[in-house]
Amino acid sequence: MSLAELVRRDRETDDAPRRTLLRWLPMLLIAAGAVAALLYGRDYLSFDALAENRDTLAAFRDQNFALSVALYMGLYIAAVAFSVPGAVWLTIAGGFLFGTALATAATVLSATIGAIMIFCAARTSLGAVLHEKAGRWLDRIEAGFREGEVSYLLIMRLVPAVPFFVANLAPAFLGVRLRTFSWTTLVGIVPGTAVYASVGAGLGGVLDLGGKPDLGVIFTPTILGPLVGLAALSALPVVVRKLRGPRA
């Protein structure tokens, strides 16, 4: 073995710990942020916090509208990237502060950006390790998923029973393309976001009556029916492909 090859091998050995750290750094940062948010921020993402601070929030919005929208979007991006529970109350707060249309647009854009961040982090860290360990078994699952990945991704976004963080992480492990993940997230979360933003838009009247918004509204037949219909429509290409059978 030549001297140059020995030097190169030594450098690769020395750089191995650094490469491992860089691989895991995105997920470590996200995990640290999630723990910090869970310990110190969970009390702020609740109905009680929103009810107690609604006048202060409304006053700040009236005086700093553009800044309020920017802060809301930044907070939502962080909440999604760190998989903080209670983001639904952020959506409702957005509807209360900005109305259904603007809150839906700002929330969908912010949630998509946050989802892309955690998707990329998971694909770099956990996804790489999973592929190294799983081998052909995961390759077969990936192949089946990719045949109808658009349909599967849209279904995960449209069906309210699938947790948002699961829909962010699972595609990262299954080799989904970033572009496909991004646009299906952007499109797929619009209906559910609009529902909760509209709940927030009517929050003032609910609070004036001493009530509490019904988060289960998305599971009522008038809301859930169209969502299931959209999910079924998204699944149609997969069903047709299965009925036709494998290509010769």
C-alpha cells in the first residue's frame, strides 16, 4: 500500500467521529428543542392561555399587524419542527387574530416549512441509519410505497387520525423525494387547517358566552365526510394499479 493511500485511510478514520456527529446534529437539535418546548412552553399552547391573553394578543395585532403575522409564522414553524404538542391551539389563535383566510394561508405555509425541516433532519440522521441496518427489507417497502407515494402522502395529510409528526417522519424513512413531500404537505393540510382556523375566527363569540371551542368538529359528518372523500380520491390511483396487477 502506498504512502498516499495510508494517509487517506488515516484521514478517513480521523474524520469518522466528525461525520457521525454531523449526521446526528440535526436530530439532536430538534430533540433538544422539543424537550425544552415541552418543559417550558406547553402551558402557553392551551385554551386557557389563549382565553386569558386574547385581549393582549388582539391589541398587539392591531398595533403591529405585519409583525404579528411574522411572529405567528415563526412560532408555528418552530412548533412543527420540534413536534410540540398543542399546535392546534396555534391554528385556532391564528384564526382568532387574522381570520380564516389569512390564518389558513399563513399556517399552511409555516407548517409546511416546519415539516420540511424535520423531514430533512430525519432523513439525514435516522433515515440513513435505518437504511444501513434494514437493508433489502426496507428497500422492498420503499419500492411498494414509491409506486403510489403521492396517494399515500395525501391520505396521511387528509385523514385527521394520522398524527402530524408521524406524517413528517415516516416519509423520511421511506425515501420519499423532498419535492413530493413538500407539495403534498402544502396541499394536503389545507382542509384541516381551514377547519380549525374557522373555529378560531369564531372564538371571540364563544369566549364571550363562557364556552370552549369544540376541537372534535373535524370529526363531525359534515367535515369528516368530505375529508374521507378526498382521501378516497387520493387512493384511487393505487386501487386502480392494484386491480390491474403487475405489468408484464
